Amino acid sequence: MIRQESARIVDEGEEVSIRQLMWRIGLSRGFFYKNTQVRKENDRIFELQVNSDRF
């Protein structure tokens, strides 16, 4: 779910952020920061975004 929404955000030419994901997916900020598996995926997406145009 997070990967798909992140890809949509990138396709729209926007930067992926926790705020964007919160708004689009409807989950709390705490969910994104406290869930270790989700946090790892977010970190991976943000790192790829910094290092390239697409992931």
C-alpha cells in the first residue's frame, strides 16, 4: 500500500513525505514512525528518491 501510493506521488511529480502518505492513506503519523517495518520501507523510498528520479 505504501509503495503503491508512493509511486503515485512520484508519478504526479511530487516529493514523497510522511505528511503526503498520512493524507492519502489515512493512517496516523505514529503508524509511520512506530512501525519498524513501515519505517524501513519509508526510509528506503526516501533514500531512493534522493538518489534518483524514480524508484
